Amino acid sequence: MQKARITVSIKREVLEAAEDRVAAGEASSVSAWVEDAMEKKANDDELLALLAEMDAEFGPPSEEAEAWARNVLGY
């Protein structure tokens, strides 16, 4: 997959958190940590869109179904 170089401005605390993860060996670089976070955000957005479509077609889930899903997903 082809990579693209970008420039972004972020809060100092966020950068420090990324640098801490790299120092702890949890990410290979700040770029890798940011890319992972961006992928997770994109996946969350896609999931929210799918859930909105399901709500429109089938109605909202029951409280029991929602509690089960939150438990399984760790929310």
C-alpha cells in the first residue's frame, strides 16, 4: 500500500502519549501510532453508518440486545 506524507497539528499531550507508546514498544513509530488511530476512527465511522442503516430498516435494538452488544464489544 502506498503511503502519503502529511502535516498535522495536534495537542502536545497527544504527541506525548504517542511518544510514550513508541518508547514502551507498543508502536514502531509516532506515524504508525497515528495511522492506527486513524484507521480505528474510520472503522468506527463505518460501523456507525451501518448501525444507522439497520435502525432505519429494522428499528432500534431492544435493551437486551444493546446490553449484549455493549458487553461483547467492551463498551
